[in-house]
Amino acid sequence: MVKFALYVPLEARPGKEEEVAAFLRAGLPLVNEEPGTVAWFGVRFGRTSFAIFDAFPDEDARGAHLSGKVAAALMARADELFAAPPQINKLDVVAAKLP
């Protein structure tokens, strides 16, 4: 059962929009290595606005994700790719439907 999530809005630096999209696509194989990450989405809202949404069964899985390769890559490239530092929002899931 999914109980916890993260929501990370991302605003691309001017001229870095396609690099952000590529960065998100490249994150998928890394997330696939995380057994506790039940769902992970890299989404685009418009030309420059992106976000990451992911869901977890427990705090340990969320913590493992935050200590994992995708989070490290996100922070390592934050200054280069994003107009502002990523804001990681911890959420409680109140309802979910997953395959």
C-alpha cells in the first residue's frame, strides 16, 4: 500500500528545457533499481515547468530514495539545470490506485 510521496516542482533555466526533460528520462533506469519506489513520474507542465512525483509504502523506502542515485544527481545538477533549487515536498497519500 502506498502511504508516502514526494512532489518536487522544477523550473528549467532558460535554454535548459530539453536538458531537464532528458535528465528526467535518464532517471527512470535508476529509479527502477529502487524496490521501495512504487511509482515515479517525471512530468512536464509547460515549456519550462517540470516536476517529479513518486510514491512509497513506508518512510524507509522514501528515505532510501532521498539517499539514492536520482536524488544525488538532481542535487549535483541543480545549479546548472534549474532556475531555483529543487524544493522537495514530503506528502502523505490519502488515497491511491495503482496497477
